[in-house]
Amino acid sequence: MNKELVHHKVLEAIKAKEPNKTALAARLVDLLCIEKEAVYRRLRGEVSFSFSEIALISNALGISLDNIVSSTLSTQSKPFQLKLINYYDPVEMDFTMMQQYLDILRAGKDDPHSRLMDCTNVLPPILYNGYKTIERFHLFKSMYQSGNTNTIYCLKEVKFNERMDKMIRENIWLTKHFKSSYYIFDPFVFQYIVNDINYFASIDMIDEEDKRLLKEELIEVVKDLELLAASGVDRDTGNKLSMYVGSVNFNLSYWSVDINDLHIAMIKAFVLNNFISLDEQSYSILSTRISSLLRTSTMISVSGERQRKLFFDRQREVVGTL
């Protein structure tokens, strides 16, 4: 995507909404929380709007970001971009990318129709939030898969960056504010994590103490998820939360986000990162795929008591093998 063309299209759309330059500048100062001169540099085209600024502006002014993006994509463009954040040893660019995503979530916090759909063979962070050993394990696995383990030799050595950890907590909190969330689990979702734990333990990267802690926490996570599935609502926000079990195992984990007129398609990579697309066609394909999986999956929320019991009893058995 041509960044200069995107900026030009954004400027055209903004000025069409508010032709009065003085009034527009004042509004953008308040909206973006930046100095007036910084706003004028953007309006003159000297500095491009950041992704998060574009998301905020489109939400506040009622501008269709989908139309802007689609109008600037050429037939040879690549709709998906890999947003690879280093969660363990982040630099300023990693914090910037994380903040951009948080700004999008924050902008849609009050959208009464916001929706998240997650088709996954990996436990989403929001569902194991607060379980420190599991969190460290997923960070460690992400580092291992991305080849970033030059200075880390075992799980016990993994420590969270305090600033990034705070942003992750905010990410989870904002995600809880989606008015409806749908999770479709691979039927072997816990088997996969057990297999991973056993592998790293076999090469002495997880010691017996951490393995014991992982087992204890996973048992608690299974219990928590069963209670969540029975209630069908997030305990902190009261928002709708539906769980399903897929009829077949998934080769890939992907999810879609619908906030105001902003549609985001994401394919998971390296445990904690994602390929991200704002392309409307990509979102439509992914959203249709997830909706199709919902129809063919077994609901284990609220009324699906028998299926829920069978699924979580099986997960307890799997975790018990650790």
C-alpha cells in the first residue's frame, strides 16, 4: 500500500467532513492530543497520520476506513502484514505497534455492536489472564518459534518487560469490552499445549517445578472456562461470550474484529503475533469462514450442558497426563 496515497486519501476525506481549516485543526488537536503545529504539519502533508490516528479520526468523523484502504490497494498489493512485536525485549517500535492496536480497541470500547470472532487451536491470552506460569510459557514459546532465544535457555529465566506487560493487561481489558465474543476451539486445544510442555520438558527447557505449576494452572483454566461457558457472559463486563468446539482440528488460528466501521482480519503467528489486514475483502472471506465454522461447530455455552461436560472432562484428562 502506498503510504503517501493513503495519507492523501485520508486528508481528502477529513477536509470533506470539515472544510473549515481552523475548526478542523482545533478538533484534531483535541482528538489526537497533540500540539496544534503537529496537526498543521499533518494537514500540510509534511507528516503522515499514524495508523492509530487514522483509526481515531475515522471513528470520530464517521469516515469509512474500508473505502480509503480499498481505494488505495492495487491489484498487486498484499492485504496482510505481519505485525511482529518483540514482547520479551521490546524496543520503542514494539511499544508503538502495541499502542496503535490499543488505540483501535479503545476507540471501539463503546460501540454497542462490536464483535470478536476467534477460531483457535491456541489458548487466547484473555482466557488464561492472571496465570503467570502459563503466560510465561506462551511468551517463551513465542520467542522459541521466532528464533529469539539466544539468551534464554529455560522457562524459568523468562521475565516480562514491565511496560509491555502493562500494555498486554490493557489489551485484555479492552478486549473484554467487545459486546459479543465468539470462541471456536480446536477439539485438541489442550492436547497441543500439553504436547508442547512435554517437548520442552524433554529437552530440559522446563524443569519439574514449572511443569507442576503449569499443570496446576491448566487445571484451573479448564475450570474457569467451564464456568464461563455455563454462564455465557464475561464475569467482569457482563458482555456476551459464546464458546464452541470445532468438528475438526484446525491447521490455522485466525480471528476477526468488528468495531464501528473498522473491520480487521488477523491470522495468528508465533503464538502471540498476527498477520493483520484492513482489506475489506480479506475480512469478508475470514468472517464468512468463521461464521461457517460456527454453524458446523458444537455450542458448549449456556444450554449445551451435555456437550460442555464431555469437552471439559476430556480436557481435564489431557491436562492430568502432565
